[in-house]
Amino acid sequence: MLAIVCPGQGSQTPGFLTPWLEQPGVADHLAQLAELSGRDLTHFGTAADEETIKDTAVAQPLIVAAGLVTARALLSDGVPDGVVVAGHSVGEITASAIAGALSERDAMVFVRERANAMAEAAAATPTGMAAVLGGDPEEVRDAIEAAGLTPANANGGGQTVAAGTLEEIEAFAAAPPAKARVVPLKVAGAFHTRHMAPAVSVLEQLAPQLSPADPRLSLLSNYDGGVVVDGRANLSSLVAQVSRPVRWDLCMERFAELGVTGLLELAPAGTLVGLAKRGLKGVATLALKSPEDLDSARAFVAEHTA
């Protein structure tokens, strides 16, 4: 069984879309998505510097669009039946579109409003996130909460992400939990915490204007790793996800329960494959980073959907 996974914010790097624009149809597809997002995604994916694409209002539409264009380049005839799809944080929007729970138009409109609202919420108070690597998971969680932070991402594979004010994160990093190290992330806010509550209200007002559908593929939820079967419920979950923790660890547990044998990560790939290598022992992985990976990726898809 094949799992296709879509990365979240922080996975982008300067110029990562440049080689993709040489692929047939990618430039036009990206331009269409850019128009929906209200952002020059071609520029941001090819020529913008690291600081520019760190901006939440830029990063989120860029990452969702990158997943959609690379998915189409890989699977020109559509996603094979039997595939399970999931995305981390903003990547869950990408996954919802690939699974048919959102149209590409609705996905880009949703991520545009999400990104703008989360950027505005992040600007209200200086906040951020930091990965906690290693340590006992329960001790790490207790230490995060004791520091006044939120365990915003439980990623599995020995990684938990703490989120809160920059002062709280700095103090926490200065006295990390036992056998753990703290690494600040390239994000501009405390996502998936109470600090994002204003963005939830914005998306609640947007939701009635969208047209969700029941997913045609197995789509996992960041909330509990469960398989989503109802399109409207999925949209409601995407709205609530903005201010509640992402449980990627439970998604990986569900991959194992479903019998996933291969996990393929769409561009900008690497982060989720890294977590899978630590948390899903025995599952083959492939990171689709550039067009040079397409032949290997197609063979990987065929192997794990046979």
C-alpha cells in the first residue's frame, strides 16, 4: 500500500521550484494556482530569498501549490485507487485536494485566507516554534507545558514541536529536557496554539462559501490519525486545525495499521520522509524533491500500488 504525504510550513527552500518549471504543463498549472492565491508563486518558488518565503502569507500558498503541481507531474492519469493520503499542518490542505475532498480552487482560496489570517495573528504577538529532538516523550511534553508552551506538533520519530512566545521559547531552549535538544524552526508564529484563534474565526466565515466533497481516497486527519469519510467534516477539521495540535505521530501509527509499505513525500520533500525513517521502521520511503526523481517515483508508485 502506498501513502502519499504532503509537507508543512518550514519545508520550503529558496529556488526549490526552479527545475520543476521545465516540466510540461507545470508553469501553466502554477500560474493558475498563483492567480487563485493572489501571490506570484513562480517568483517566490524560484527567485525569492529565504527570509521572503519564510513569511507565512507566502509560505503556505507556495507549499500547497508545490504539492499540487508535483502531484500532477508525477501522476498525470490521477492518483491510483487504494492510496492513502495525508498532510502535515498546511499540507493537510494539499492532501485534501489530492484526495478529492477539496477542489484545487477551494484549496488555494482556503490556504490564501488561512495564510493571511495566521500571518496577522502571528504579528499580534512575537511568537514562534521550536523542535524538541530526543528525550522521553512524556517528559518532553511535561517540560513543554511547564514552560508555558504548547506541544503544537507531536511528530513521532522522537520529535515534538513546542510553540509559544519567543521569550518562552528562548527560556525553554536554555534549559532543555533531559537528553533532548531544542532547534528553532523557520516559521513566523505559534501555529496550532491559542495564539491562532483569530484565524479560526476568519476560516469559519469562509467555510460556507466552499464546496467540499467526500474524499475518494483514504484521507487521514491531523487531529487523531483517523480516516476521513465526510467532506464537510473534513473542512471543519481543517478550520479547527489552525489552533489545535497536529498529531502526525497518530497518522504514522495509522499508516502502520493500514499496512502501508511505501511512503512518498511530495515537494518540498524531505521532512516527513525523515520522520518516517525513524518512526515507521521497515516502510520504504521516497522524497520527490526534483524532476530528476520522477522516474524513480513512478516506479515506486507502481511497486506499492500493485
